[in-house]
Amino acid sequence: METMSTQMHLNHKQAQMNILAFWFLIGAEVVVFGCLFGIYLAVKSLTGQGPTPNELFKLNEIMLSTVVLLTSSFTCAIAVYFLNLSKKLLTLLFFLITILLGLAFIGLEIREFTLYVEEGAKISTSAFLGAFYLLLGTHGFHVLFGVIWISLLLVQLWLKGINQETAPKLFIASLYWHFIDVIWVIIFTIVYLIGKV
Amino acid sequence: MMNVILDYLLSLPSDIIFADISFTIMLIATVYFLTKYAKWKWLWSWITSTDHKKIGIMYLFVSFLFFIRAGIEALLIRMQLAFPNNEFWVFQGERFNQLTSTHGTVMIFLVATPLLIGLMNVIVPLQIGARDVAFPFMNSLSLWLFISGGILINASFVAGGSPNAGWTTYAPLASKEFTPGPGNSYYPIGLQVAGLGTIMGGINFIVTIIKMRAPGMRFMRMPLSTWSMFITSILIVYAFSALAVALLLLTFERLFGTVILSASEGNPLIWQHLFWIFGHPEVYIIALPAFGIFSDVISVFSKRKLFGYPSMVFAIILIGFLGFMVWVHHMFTVGLNTNITIFFALTTMLIAVPTGIKIFNWLFTMRGGRIRFDTPMLYALGFIFTFVIGGVTGVMLGTVPADYQYHDSYFVVAHLHYVIIGATIFGVFSGVYYWWPKMFGKKLNETLGKWNFWTFGIGFHITFFPMHVMGLMGMPRRVFTYPEGDGLGFLNFISTCGAFMMGIGVLFFMINIYITTRYTKKRVLNDPWFSRGRTLEWTIPSPPPAYNFARLPEVKSREPLWDAYERGNKNINFIGEYEDIHLPNSTSLPFFMGIGFLIASFGFVFEIWPVALSGMLIVFLMMSIRSFQQKNGIHLPKEKVRVQDMRGED
Amino acid sequence: MKRLSKHTNKEIHKLFLSFLLMILLTALAFFLVLYQLISPPFLIVLITFFALIQIVIQLDRFMDIREKEGGYRLTSLIGGSFVALLAIVFLILL
């Protein structure tokens, strides 16, 4: 019975419209990140006085943030799984783990950037670095936004429980989180790995 | 303190003082009249409204104000160019660049696009038989983001200088190195805010059309206006995202010192690519809805079924698709690889095919029809004539070797005004005359409408036709004067006369609105167009009740109302039962979010970070409040709906 | 009730397997690049392919792209990817 109720919340007309709208927002975001990747690839070789990608990146630490974000995506999927079972506390728990991992990711990224800046790789040093910070910064900002958004939703989940209002919101937030993860997979491959090849 | 302010004011150039004074007078007058007639509450009810019809009307009203402003700029431009070596007022050099830049920016982003979005708001739910749009709150938010972006770009003139790198704001001219000062920061930040609103609007209409059609309203039964607005919404979502990135890039370039667009260390062509990846679909974003409006208008006023409906739909989709693959034709002269250039020249010419299909379908619709020449139809006919000329010059510009001759000359100016005014502005006039009775319950005065059309239309051709010749004679665009010996004086003078004629045309339109609102007593019924209406919006009262449809209509064909007329009925059958109707609450949050964005944007433009941060905090606070709000809405009991509906039918 | 729990376990297993596969692919790509085992052009193609698999897993397993109205969801994504791809290609060709 309880499985039904969350599904019913998600199948409600307004919820279905919200989810569809969110998919079109994802379509728009694909263009946004596509253009940012295009900019990055166009100026990748224009390193001027600054370091080249190969000199700059430290793969081991990037690997760590990648694992952190991938795991957060997994815990997010688990949270939605419990949401479907209408298990309030478990949903809450796994979303909490998700945002903590998200915070860890942001922390790692800030540390990485400060390290680069200390090495003299500033945003204005070269076109490559400008595009790099623009792309990574936009992604990092999305992660931060996701963390804040999901925390607000968790407060609502705590206060109101799983109902017609909270269930679709949490589901959409999970879509957002997975999408950020997809973008990170592409960043990891195109920016970091190929930058090291 | 007073002395400092006075000194500052006196040090300003005369045009800014003039703008300041006229703005202050208008503000005082507005406040005075609102207070005198006790209309503040009424104003607030509009500001907080989530009714799609009211939001649409506000879109139309605000973008009409911007239209007036940018129109006055056009007149100033023409005055400066009226004679060789002219020195009109202060509009030479830098000031002239600001004029042309803001004229273009405002007309494209704050007039053409929102005017059509305004019509979309009013019309789409009515045409698909829906009680509202999918996201009323987001709709209101779109409006207020558009308005705050618009205010920002318009305020630039009196606060720190306008953008002056052309409406395309090419880098590296637009970077801090060459244009310091806040002027060119207004452009990316203001448009970013307005563009965000536009993307939301696009998503809103996509979902509305996919999910909220009345029973039986299949995709292939939707009126052409709705179809074109659907495709436009899709284009908006993808194209404006590309613009968002371009603007973000320029913002970073100006505020945080990146060098991606710099000529020495980066590559300025990135801006051109991104801008035109947005810019060309934008042309179709503002042209397609006009095509849809003309399809409806031509069919109604010819009393004929639209010829070739499926091919019309197919043509719209094809234009939308191809529209994304032609942008490099704006950049032929930058010297890209020949193969790339040829590819884009071919796709450009390919677009002429679906557009040609549409033109022929309109002509065949009229053939054998009983045509009435009312103002909406006059605009539609004027459009066909004008747009064919614009289309032909478009194909000419798409020819690569010839483009090297036309590029950056008045020929381009003539072409773009022929297509944009010919399609969008004619389309909006046509649509506004056509749907005015539906919006306000009164018909606009037909005599003044005809005066409006003929002065505006003839004035248009007098203004812009000579520009083709000027361009071929070698007059470059964006110059503030030309020497006497070039033989351009006569053509330019004619063009200036035409511009003032267009101004008179717009004046007729304003007088028409005033007279109709003030003196016309006659209220129209459901279908004011001589019982020729074909689509769902004419089956309900004018103006419609807040919930549009008391009972949901049943749609069995493409032209439900016309089919009912054919069967001798006065209206279509409404199959739905009366039911409790749920209406969205009014809300002031979007308004305050708009204010938050406005504050933040000023902070960013002048690089005062505390202001920017506090503005963003306001936005974030409003979003949080919204997130925690209970969305109850208003429930209208079915008895009340039934009583209202019965009264309407008498 | 028993069927439900069995069903649940299966679901969790699926999610976990997807996650494992993603970590594995990431690690594989990482080590391939770290030790430069393969010649660069082929390596780039290979790790891009790995990334594509991961994206498909995320979309399919975690984001339910195929569910009911998969049509619209996929269309939105394909539309965005089409425009993004055009932008990327011509910015690289710059």
C-alpha cells in the first residue's frame, strides 16, 4: 500500500508537469555545459605564460573528488528508492549523506583551486585557465546550489513527511543531483584525463 | 551636499538632463494619477496576479513602452543621418554608438521577443482549451525578470552610460580594455536577467502545450498560432541557454579579468560563434509566432480553411530545426574554412524552401475566399508583400561572395528591418488588433486602425527601401555621418521622412487605444469577427473569466467553432460537467525577486559586491519562502461557476 | 509482503551494480591515463567511450529516462545535445 502512495504522488498531474518541465530545464543545461565545454576545448592550447593542463592537474586528488561525487549520486538513488517505499527516516538519512558528500566535494574543489592560485594559475593568467575556472566554477556552483536546495527540502521532509508536496520535489532534486554527476563524469574525462594524455 | 548634487547635474550632457527631467515628470504624473483615482490597490492586484491573461497584457504593455523608447532612439538616429555632415544635438561619435546599440538591443530583446511572449500568454491557453498555464507562479516570475532586465538596460542611459559596442557587442571591443566604464557591463548582466525569465517562459509553454490540451485537442488539431508558439518555446529553451553562456563569458571578461575573448591571448571569435548560435534561432523565435498569427488571421478573414495545414506544421518544424544550423552566415567575412562557409550558405538557402511553402499556402488560403480587409488582415497582407522582399535579400546575403560586398553595409540594415518589422512588428499589430476584443471586450476603432496601418506600412517602405540602395552605394552601418560628395544625402533624407511617418503610424495606434478605451461603449460577444471565428478562443466570453472555460470543450476537428457554425449551431458543445475550479493564488514573491535581481545587477555592473550580494540574498530568501509555502490556491465552487456561465450566455 | 521485499532487494542490487560499474569504469580510465598504457589517440577514444557508458547508466538507472513519457524526456535531451554538439564542433574548428 505504501509503495502506491508515493507513486501516486509522483503520478499526480501537477507533479508530472513539474518533472517534465525539469527535463526541459536539463535540456537547457545540456546546452549551457555544451557551450562551456566548447569554449574550453577551443582555448585549451592557449596557455600563454601559465601552466599547461598537463603541468597543472593532480590526478590523484581529482580521482578522490570523482569517487566522492559518484558515491553521492548512488546514495541519492538509494534515497529515492526509500522515498518510493515511503520510508521517511531512511530517505532523510540517505539524502543527508548525499549532501554531506556534496559538501566534501565542494571542499575538495576549493582546496584544489586555492592550490592552483598559489602556484600562480589565476583566472586571468591565460585563456585556458579562464575557460577552466569558468567551466569548473559553473559546475561547482551547481553542486552548491544542489546542496542548499536539498537541505531546504529535507527540512520540509522532516516537518511534513512524505506527501503530495514533498515527494515530487525530492524526486526532482534527485534528478538534478544525478545530472550534476553526469556533467562531472564528462568534466573528469574531457578536462582532467584527456588533459593528462 | 546640495551643491555637489547640483554641480553634478549641471555637468551632465543636455540629452541626459532632458531624459532625467522627462523621466521625473512621468514618474510624478503616474504617482499623481494613481493616487488621485485611488488605483494603487488596483495596480498591486495586477502586479501580484498569476492570471495568464493579465500577465500577457502586462508583457504587451511594458514591451510597448520599450518600443516607444527604442522608436524615439530610431528617430534620433534618423535625424542625425538626415543630411550629410549633420551635427544634430549631441548624437555624434560615442553618443551615436550608444544610440544604435541600445536601439538594437532594446528592440530585439525587450520589444520583439516579449511582445510575442505577451501574445503567447494571452492566446495559447485559450486556443488549447486550458484554464491556465502549467506554472502560473513561474509565469509571473518570467514577467518580473524581463521587467527588471529591461529596467537595467534602459537605466544605463542615465546611470553611467549605455552599451556602445553595437547590439551584437562583439569582443574585443566590448571588453574592458577598449570600453571601460559600466556601459558595456549593463548589456551582459541586464540580458542575463531578462534571458533567464525568457527560458522559464519557454519551458512553461512547452509543458502547458504538451500537458494541458483540452480533451480531443490532438497535436495535429492545434491552431497554427499555438503550433508556432510551441516550436518557438523549444527554440527559446535551447537558444537562450547558449546566450546565457555567451553573456556569462562576457561578464567574466569584464568583471573578473579572464582573457578568453582577448585578441592577443584568447580568441574573440568565440563570442561571435556563441552569440550567433543564439542569434540566428532568435530570428525564428520572433518570426515563427508571427507566422502562426498570420495563418490564423488569413484563414479567418478569408473565410476559408487554412490551405495545407500539415505542410504548414511541417514547415514550422523544419524552419525551427534548420534555424540552428545557419548561424555562420553572420560570420562569412571572418575568413573561416571554405567548406564550413559553403555548408552554412547551403543551409541558409535551404530555409527559403519551407518559408516559400508557407507563403504559397497563405496565398492559396486566400484564393477563392470572401476576404474582408479589416486591420488584422491588412497587416497580414502587408506582411506577405514585405517579407518576400526581406526573404529575397536574405538569400542574396546568403551568397558567400556577394556577402563580402553587402557585409556591414546599409543593405544588411535594410534586410534585417524588412524581416523583423515585416514579420514580428506587423505580426504583433495584426495579433493585437485581432485579439484586442478577446482581451478587453471592445473592438479597436477600424478607421483609426486603417490609418495606423497605411501610415506605418508606407512609412516603413519609405524608410527602409532606400537603405538597400544606400548599402549598394557603399554606406557602412553604424556610422554617424557621411560626406556630401557621396551622393547619399537625398536617400537618407527620404529615409528620415519615412521614419517620422512610421512614428505617426504608432501615434495613430496609441490614439486608437485611448479612444477605444475611453469612448467605445459597445461590448463584443464571444466571436466579434462577424461569426468567422474558427478556434477555441472565440467560444468563450470576451474578456474571458479568470478560469477561461467554465466547462471544458470537446474538440473533434481542427476548427471546432467553424464546424459548429457550419452545422448551424451558435457555439461548440461543452461536454465537461461543471466542477470546482482551482485557481492559483496571487503572489508578490516574483515582484520582489525581480527587485532582488535588479539590486544585485546594479551591484554587479558597478562592481560593488555588498550590493550584489544583498540582492542575491533577497532572491534566495524569496525562493526559500516559496519553497516552504503551502500552495492552496483559490477554489471556486461549481455552483458559482455555473451561475456565472449562465449569465454569460444571455 | 514477501514478494515486495524480494523485489526491493533486487532493486537495491541493480542500483549497487550500476554504481560499482561506474566506479570501475572511472578507475579503469584513471589507471589507463596514469600509466599511459595505450597510444594517445586510441586512449582518448576509449576513455570517452567509458564516459558515455557512465552517462547512459546514470540516465537509465538513476534518472528513469525511459519511464512512461520517456519520449519527451529523451527528446529534450537529444535537442539539447544536438545544439551543444554543434556548438562544440564549430568552436573546436575555430
